[in-house]
Amino acid sequence: MDVRQKPLEWISLVYLLFFVLAVFAPSLYGHGYFGLSQTALEEGTIFLFGIAGIASFALYERLMERREREREQAKSQYQRAQVELMESYAYIGSVNRKIELLKQLANDTTNTLAAQRHVTKDLFQSLMANACSSVGAETALLRFVDNARLRTEREFLHNGQSFVFRVSNRDLLTIYDRKLSHSFVLSEDKKEILVVPSDRAEGELKAYLLLYFPGQRIQEIDASLLKVFVNQADMLYRHFPMGAEEVS
């Protein structure tokens, strides 16, 4: 049954009552009253019943409009709550995914150092793979730069194949000098590259994480999470020797 059907039936009965009263108004008077003729009284009564009927319908329309606004408001609130709930689930899923990445990072680092007492290329590859996974990047480069001489000491490429990061060390130094947590730079071949420098201030050696996104589709960037990866790489490179098989 239509939600409006029952109220409509009641208003129809009310209007029908006024119509019937208006029809039988002439039988209400046998003669005039208060100095008014019988005809004038009948006409006035019919007019009043008509006004009452119109007023009833007008009141009904206002009531239905108010209910419609309330229904639309409730619908809007429901949709907003649904969107907020979906965003909450997405956020929780994102947090859980980041926690898993950090767990994997800590586990890989601990196992490698405990077993070998030195870092390997695979460990840096794991760091970059997790960084790419966390933000949806396609390719990553981990570059260790002597800022004083603008010289690259070492770099590791993840999932690069034939891709080349054409970003100068001077551009990287500019990001460091401006104390930016991260920044996009335009490479020499006109590609947008996300650069995340490590936080360590002592010394001239600096680690930079460079990320390239497929088709320039860039998701929301969690710079704090990327900082974890690049700071971990910086610490490992500074304090642990590379394995003999890794040194070229």
C-alpha cells in the first residue's frame, strides 16, 4: 500500500463531509435569522463549508510537504552515514595493511641482520617493494647521495626493467634544503617523480626514495609511512656493511 494512501483517504472523507454539509445547507434554515434572509444564510453557509474544504486540503498539502522533507532529510542522513561507514572501513583496511607492511619490514630486517650481520640488495629491494605497495607506485629507486659533492654513492632499483629515473642530485638536494617531507619533481624526460628524503640531519650522506606512478594516477600519499621505509634504508646503509657479493 502507498504510504500516502491512508492520509489521503482521511482527507477525502473530511472533504466529502464538508461537501455533503454544503449540499444540505438549504435544509438547515426554515426562515431568516438576525435580520438576514434565508437565501443569504444558505449562501453564507455553503461558502463557509467550501472555504473549510479548501483549507483542509491546503493543510493536508502542507503536512505532506513537511513529511516529504523529513523523509528526504532522513534519506540524506542515511546515505551520508553509509558513505562515512564505508570510508571508515576503507581507513581501517588501510591502517591494517600498513601495519602488515611494517611488520614485514621489521621481520625482514631482523632476520637478515641476525643471520648475516650485513645488509643485502634483497633487503633494500624489500624496502622498496613495500613502499611501492603502500602507495600504489609502479617503480622505485633508492638513492644514497653525498650532498656536499652531489655524488651518488649507491642506488637500488625496484621493478624498473628499462625505466630510468632521470632526476638530478641537485633537485634532490633542493628538497632537502627546503626541509620538505616529500615533493614531486619533474624528471628530465617530463615524468612526475615523488621524492621522499630521509630525516637524518647529521652528515652529508642522505637517502632518497624516488617513486613513479603508472599513468600518473597518484593515490593519497602517506608521507609518514614512506618516511619509515627511507629512514630504515638510511640507517641500514650507514651502520651495516654491504655483503661482499653485493659490492660492485
